[in-house]
Amino acid sequence: MSFKDRAIQVLMASCGVNLCIGILYAWSVFKNALVVEHGWSNSQASFPYTVSIVVLSLAVLGAGFVQDKIGPRKVLMTGSLLAGGGLLLSSISLSPLVLTVTFGVLTGCGIGFAYACLNPVVMKWFHSSQKGLVNGLIATAFGIASIYLAPLVSYLIAQYGISQSFFVLGCMLLLIAFPLACTIDNPPENYIAKLPKNKTTNLTHQNSTVDKFTETPWNEMVKKREFYILWLMYAFSSAAGLMVIANITSIAAVQADITDGAYLVVALALFNSGGRLATGILSDKLGGVRTLTLAFALQGVNMLLFASYDNSVLLIIGAGVAGIGYGALLAVFPSIMASFYGLKNYGANYGVLYTAWGSGGFIGPVLAAIAVDMTGSYHIAYQICAALMAITVCLALWLQPIRLGIIKSVLKEKHE
């Protein structure tokens, strides 16, 4: 098998793993069934998911350090076993404590372990000018999971019940994700990805130069001011996106008196998935920071207008824009981290940055809950999120001169 074929194989296997571990997106279906069929409170039914988000973020951080040292294969295999095993154990007893441990801790940890490895291993197989494309494809696969898993889980629960649904999903994950994980590994140490045809722009030259000469360990990365700019950008933009994602059906009920807003979830998922691929490809042409600047500005305008979305058409548009803005984060930030700090220590570096996503996952939904409890509407939450997006645009504009400074310093170092 040629290196080119092997690179494509690793990319496809990584996308397959992400399609499996996207099971987190199906929790809303389980939550509804637990409340309706088993009498759980909303707080009880939400807690396993909340725990899984926190554990996932911490697992990405830990797994990033480990995979940089021992490679991705063993970490991916462990993650697949933990995620599938957690689902299997969830089928044993439907109690808040058990599901918090099995789904929240075990499955959340497994998803984090697997998720942490895929971007760095795939980027090592492809030329730096294709970072956006491959990251966009991997992120899209994770997003597409929400499109097929929600109806699949609904069908399984209707046919077999909640416990058997956990069991079936656990078996499916183990039978598909684990074998795929066994095929994924880093390229040989002396491997150099070839420049694709028609990839000779200055931007490509700059990106590849920075990737080659800027290999920064995490303890040096956290001393640099641009890292904290990136962290704040990731946290604030995640908060805005996740605020809408977590509440879109409730928003539809409050603003447009729509009692069945499931189609909005599908619309958001479709735009979220498509936005990941589109912005990933766009970042290869414009650069990561510029692409994020456009995404932040679009999301900020959307937040300013969201309170006026009072019918199905406008809500679909709003959900779609929110999905695109959020999807851009997961497709473009990995490329930016590779460009700024290299691939040698990427797992640990991105793991540290990913704590911003966990913070945003807490800020956004909590902000929405407080706003609607206090005022009966989400208007304040929209306004705060719009302000946060304005800050991210300013941070992104501030970051671009810093980025150019890094490129110039690296080019100077190369010539010297």
C-alpha cells in the first residue's frame, strides 16, 4: 500500500470512529424517555450528560499528553473500549447514580480519549496545506453523528426500551469503532507528506514553514499571549453556539409557540456538519484566523437578531447560522493550533486549549437557563452572547498581526 493510500485509509478510519463516538448527541432522546417513561426529573436526566461533558474535556487533555508519548493507536483502542463498555454497563440499571458513572464518566472518558487522537494523527499523514480540509472532514463526521443517531435511538427505544437501546449501541460501537481504531497510527518518523498539485500559494508556504519550524511544548505555549487570545476566542464562541444548540426547541416554544421543534434540531445539525467541512476548506485558502473572524462576525449578527426570529423559517435560518458558526470552531481551531505550535506536541497543546470548549459548554447553557428563569425569555442571553462574539472578533483582529509576526520570525530564522 502506498503512503497516499495509507493516508486516505487513516482519514476514512478516523471519520468512522467519529461517526461512532458522536453518541453524545443522542442524549437528548434518552433524557426525554427517562423523564416520560421513568419519572426522572429534568435535573436528574441532565446530570449524566453534564458529567460526560466535563469528563470529556478532561479526558481530551489527559489523552493529548499520553498520545504524544505512546502514539494514538493504544489510546484510541482504550477510548473505544471505554465508550462502548460504558454504554453496555448503562443497560444494567436505569438509575441516576448508575448512568452518571457509566455514561457520564466511562463513556464520556472514552469519547474524550478517542476524540483527542484523531486530528493530530490525520494531520501528520497530509501536507500542511490540507490541514483545514482533513480537520473539516473529521469534524463533519462527528457532527453527522447527530443526524443519524437521534432517529436511530428514538427507533430503538420505541422498539426495545431504554436499557436494550444502550446495549445495542454499546455493541455497535465496540464492533465498529474498536476495529477501526486498531488501523490508525502515526506515519513513519521520516515520512514527509507531498505537496498536492496546484498548492503553491504564499499562504501555503507560510503555513508549511511555521508547521515545520515551530514545535512548541505545552509549558512554553502557555507562556505566550496568543494562546490566551485563542483560549478566550474558543470559550466565548463555544458559549454562544452551545447556548443555541442546547435550547433550540425551548427557544422555538417560547418565541414562536412551536411545540414540536425537532426539525430545528435536524436543521441545526445539518448546517453544523456542513459548516465544519466548508470552513475547514475555506481556512486552507484564507487562513484559519481570517476564517474564524468571518465566522465570529456572522454569529454575532445572528445573536443580535435571534430575538426577532418568531416563525419557523426565521428559526431555521437562525439555527443554521448558529450551526455554521459553531461548526467552524471544531474545524478551524485544530488547524490553527498546528500552524502556531506544530504537530510534535499537538495532543497536549490542543488538550489544554480544549478546556475552553468545556468552559463554553458550561457558560452558554447556564446563561440561557438563568435568563429564561429570570425574565421568561432568552433575550438577555442573546445580548450577552452578541457581546461575547464582538469581543472574539476584536481578539481575532488583534491576533492576525501576531500571526504575521510569527511567520516573519520563523522565515528569518530559516534564512539565518
